[in-house]
Amino acid sequence: MDEANRFPRTDLATERRRADLSLPGTDYREEVEGRFTVTRITVGDAVSARAIGRPIGHYLTVAYPPLDCLSDAERDALSAILLREIRSVLPRRRAGGGECVLVAGLGNRAIVSDAVGPETVGRLTATAHLRERDPELFRSLGCHAVATVVPGVLADTGIEAVWAVAGACRALRPDYVLAIDALAARSSERLMTTVQIADTGIRPGSGIANPRAAIDRETLGVPVISIGVPTVVEAMTLVADRLLAAGIPEEETDALTDSRDLFFVTPKDIDLSVKRISRLLAGVISTLYGLPTEN
């Protein structure tokens, strides 16, 4: 298997982690909280980064049952866990407050499985403009200065998403960017039941072998925190898994995962699932920054 194919198609660090945890630069921890599992992976040096296939940084994964199977109390508990984990990777607050945050909704709004970013951002209330245009109202709200951008996709706009986000950063000069995107998973069990939070930025499309320019600190000049939800899985991976479950030796299924036919599948209720997770994430982000929430 060549270097490009040595990992399964996945954006989740927890699915790319190798069994050997002896690497000094790798730290892996898992905690179970009720029906939720929180996994924390630290990639601390270049050796562990190559072994896992992910940049140096922190990767937090929150796994949960399907949202429509959770009670109201459990959804509140999940929101609290996500809020806590996002806060844990945010840059230190500037002295005296006054932070400004740019929230970027990455993806294609016209394709449901790629619409988590735009759908989430569409539910947020932008407040950055009020800081200068109506300072009294801004102070009365007691919230952060938050701006949003939905850069679209290259095929529609002719512009790389990173260019649009970089332009907004130059104009706004935010303290950091919060980027929200749909991801690819290795396992179908991860679809719409996992949120990954990372402080390493994001490379849109990398999980489906259509990588765009990275959106990270190097390209934007400010820290980038990413929040991703897996919505698709590679078809050949599913076929290989089913064959293994049927007792077919793994070496006989390698040709399937090596072929990289690049067909991806998504749950049949993806439209409802995207609305549910977008509503949940928007609520968490609104709480994080003290934004007015939708009814």
C-alpha cells in the first residue's frame, strides 16, 4: 500500500491512532460519562504525527448515541460536555476581555451531507458589528464579538474557502477562528454520533481525497479551532468490513481498500440528522459566547 493509502479514509484522529502507544509524543485517554465517551489524543512531536497521520496538536472526540435517541436531560448533558471540551482547547483569553471570534461554516449548503458548517453558522447571531455601530446595545448584551462567514465551495464560487476566510480575517482581525465542517469516518457507527474538536485547524475535503488548502494558523495568521461531525463513510471500507464479519480473511479484502474507488455513502436520514446536530452545535456555541439564541 502506498503512502497516500496507508490510512483508511477518515478525518477522525481516534480512527487513525495506531495500537502502539509507546511513542513518547503520543498521549491517549478515554473517559466514559454516562452514555457518552470522551477521547483525548495529544500528538506531541513529528514522530507521533507521522505515525498517526495528523498534525501536532490536541484532538478531542465526543461519541454519543443518535440524537433522536437521547432524552432532553441527556441532550443537555451532551451540550455541557461539548461546551467543556471546546473551552479546553481555546486560546487563552486576552487580558481585559474584548475578544473577537470568527466562526466559519465550511462545506456545501446544497449537499445535505456537507452542510453541517453552513447550517450551524446560519443559526448563530452575529454581534461583531454592534461593537462599533451600537456600543451601548453591545455592552447590554454582555456577549463576545462574533462574526460569521460561509465561504462556500470552490466549484460554486471559484474561490478557495481559505481565501474567503483569510479575507475576513484581514478585515476583522479576530483573536481566533472557529471552523465547523462535515467529516469522513472510517466506521459507519461514527456517522452523526461523533464530534471531533481540534486545535490544529482543518483541511476541507481531505477525508474524501479531495483536499483543499488548509485552514490553519499558518494560512490565516491566527489560531484555528475546528469542530467536525462525520457524515460520510467510504463504500469500499463498508464492503471490506462486511466481508471480514462474514469470515473472509483480511488479506483478501486488502484489494478493496487499496482500490480507492471513492464512492461514499451517508445515512438515509441525513437531512434530519444534520438539522439536529446543527441546532445542538449552534446552541453550544451561542452559550460559549453569550449570544442570543433562536427560539
